[in-house]
Amino acid sequence: MNILKEKLLNKTAVLGVVGLGYVGLPLAVEKAKAGYHTIGFDIQEEKVNKVNAGINYIGDVVNEDLAAIVKSGYLKATSDFSMVAKADCVCIAVPTPLDAYQQPDISYVKASAMSIVPYMHKDMLIVLESTTYPGTTEELLKPILESSGLKCGVDFYLAFSPERVDPGNLIYKTKNTPKVVGGITPLCTDIAATMYESILEAPVHRVSTPAIAEMEKILENTYRNINIGLINELAILCNKMNINIWEVIDAAKSKPYGFQAFYPGPGLGGHCIPLDPYYLSWKAREYGFHTSMIESSMMINDKMPEYCAERSGKILNRFQKSINGSKILILGVAYKQDVDDFRESPAIKVIDELEKLGAHVNFYDPFVSAYNDHGKSKKGLEKLTKEILEVADLVIVTTAHTKVDYPFVQQHAKFIFDTKNAMKLVKERTNIELL
């Protein structure tokens, strides 16, 4: 039997995770809970210190789980990459954002790989989990890692396994979400799958190449992007036709087959869905191919924050108010309900659009007290009071948090623009307008 595979099966392998964020920390915790000694790597000393103190900062990690595995010695964090030499398997889970030109920024992946190279050893597995364009593992990562002098598929093993973290999902977590794995060689795939099968309760789906696994992740999120783009476009049309799009969707989803409900909103947020189609469109141009349907949905979704600002202006006009100088209260800056994650949040883009037009904007979010987005910082309100609501010329609901008292909001707000149908159970609706 392969040496590394045997170490994985008898739990003597040491596992590493590069990047201790929304993906990396939950993965490191599951590895340690499965009985592997695990090392977490991160360049941010603040994260390293918190992990080593057993202090959790990720919503999908159970506080007690982190404290227990740190105390038992199964998980430790470091910023010292020389510790890679002690690891048998290393998963890379670092950010892959877009640059200023909406092109993939894979500098974090490159930097991580180059940090690993000096400490690589024979019979080692490297898995990339960061969402990226098809070809990254083979075209970018493999040559960097082989600069160590070790040969992929012979001396070390390389695979791609896309992260599928859904922050705030109460049912599917890292532990029970099925995994897809594609290695450079069949043995690479087998060893990577063996690792995940020994950690997760969910099945592991093996594919023949890393590019298939990379494209699979792009497909998942592009599917959502296109369908959300469709429903956003229909929401704009339905507004012109004086038709309630939310009631239309409820009626359509009564059909037990052939329809999956997607909902409109102020735009797309999070690290994956708004970004992944850009990776694919960028890579497609290498082949002289234009992803016209994908690009159309991206244009619609990217325009939604501006559209919401325009709609807000029209609402204020009815009250003889100019958007310039108006006091606007935003409810929710997280990119989805009941999480503290504001990466690529459309709510922040709505705030930016409103402020460009001269509005005075405050926000309240029970999960996010302040944010720093692309160099712009804003502090939120600590409480949602009657006085705060009454003084606002317009309240805009941009995240459907369940911890907000919406009847209270309706009772004290002059007018509400609900872009998420968060107030659907509020009976008195004379001062509520839906997206």
C-alpha cells in the first residue's frame, strides 16, 4: 500500500491548512476532530493567536469544538511556513478575489505555493481548495511545486477539491457537504479522496482531472448567477408592469417539477457567486470564446445596487424629497441573512451609490457592527430604536436578517423599500414597497 495512504488510514498523517478564514478554519477543525494532528497556517498573526487561544471568529465553527481540539493538542496555528515540513497533506484555502480590472487575482495562491516549496518532501499531498479558473492546478500550481525538484504524481501528489462552504447554512456544513476531488494522476485523486473520506461524513465524488473539478465549481455558481440575473431582470420588468414578482415566484414554485425558485435582490454577494463567472469569462477569452449568457447575467446583477438607488430616489420624490440630503437607513450589510460576512455585499454597493447621490446613510446590522470594504470604512448603529427609524426619510432592507423586529420597523418608519421581501409577514403594508 502507498505510504501516505496508509498514514491517512491509520490517522498518523499530519495535516495542514493554509488560510484560516471562512473555508480554512472549519476544514482545519474537522481534520483535528477526525483525529489528525493538524497545523493551520496564516500570515495574519491575529488569526494565529486567536486559534492558539481557542478563540473562534468564524460563525460555522462551534466555539466549544475549537477550544477542545486546541486544548487537546490536535490543532495549532502558526505563521511559520517552515512547519510545512512536518505536514503530510496540505490544503490551500486562500482568497482568490478579482483585481481592479475584474480579472482573477491568484496572487494568494501563488504566494502560498511558493511558501510551501522550500519545505516539501517526498510522499506529500497538496490540495487546492480556493475557487479559481479551470487549469489553475495544472498550469500554475504544478510547475511552482515541481520547482522543489520533486515530480508530481511520483514524489508528491496534487489535486483540486473545490470548497463548498455556505456560511450560515443550518443543515450543510463542512462535515456533511459532499466533496468533489480531481487529481493530476489517478493516484493523486485516490490519495486526496482517501483524506477527505476519513474526515467527512459526506460522500466524495472523484473526477478524472483537476480541470473538471475546477469547472464543476464554476458551474455551480454560474448556474446561480444566471438564474438570479434572470429573476432580477424580471423583477425590474414586473415593477414597470405593476406586478408583484414575489407572488409570481410563489405561484411558480407550486409546480412540483421543472422549476427552482430564485429570488431578486440588491445584487450578489459573498466570495463565490459574484466572482466565479468572471473567472470563466476571463479564461474563455483565451480560447476566443465569449460567454454571452453568463456575461449578460453578470451585467444585470452588477447593476442592481444602482437600480435600487434609483428606485429609492423615486420613492423619496413622492414625498417631495430629494435623495441629495435625505437621511437613509440601511437594514443589513451582510451579504446574506444571519451571517457576519460582508464580502462583496451588494448592500455596501447600495450605500456607495446613495452616498454618491448625496444621501446621508446609516446602517444597522445585528451581525456586523462595522465594515471596511476596499478601503472604505463605516460604523453601524448599535441599536435600532424608534427615534432612529422616525428620523429616517427612507428605510431600505438589503439583508433579510431574522433578528430584526420588522413589525417594529414598519410601525415607526416613514417608508420602507424592502429589496429582500423580509417583511412578508408584516400585515400593515401601507408604507412598504417591494423590489
